Amino acid sequence: MALSELQKRKLKVEFQSYDLDGDGAINQDDFEGLAAQIARVTGIKSGASEYEQLKSEYQNNTFAKLRGFNARRNGMNTS
């Protein structure tokens, strides 16, 4: 199923919101940056236990799931 031009633009904007360093790939550093942004906006101080929990959630759950999905999609074994 082909994407409409509107869907392509929306997808591009969404991708760019995750690709914090603008290198054309969403990687673990980008997810760490997202966690830091969320912490800053919500008033969680760097180094606080809540900050470490938030960072861990992004690194170990969100990014890991996306990496695993991409690997499976490309026929790679991630275990």
C-alpha cells in the first residue's frame, strides 16, 4: 500500500522529531536525548533516581524493541 503525500510528510516530521542529531538514523543516543528532554520539561534533575529510571526505560525498552523489530524485519537474529 502506497503512502499519500500527506502521510509521507507526517512520517518525515515524526522521524525528524526522534532523530535529534540529524544524522538520518534513530539510534540509542537519540533516545537518551529524548529522555533528557522529557526529564528537563518535567523538572526531573539529571542524576535523580527518576531520571535514571526514565533513561533506562527509553534505552532498555523503547529503543531495544525498535532495534529488535528492525532486525527481525531484515531477517537478523538479535539474541
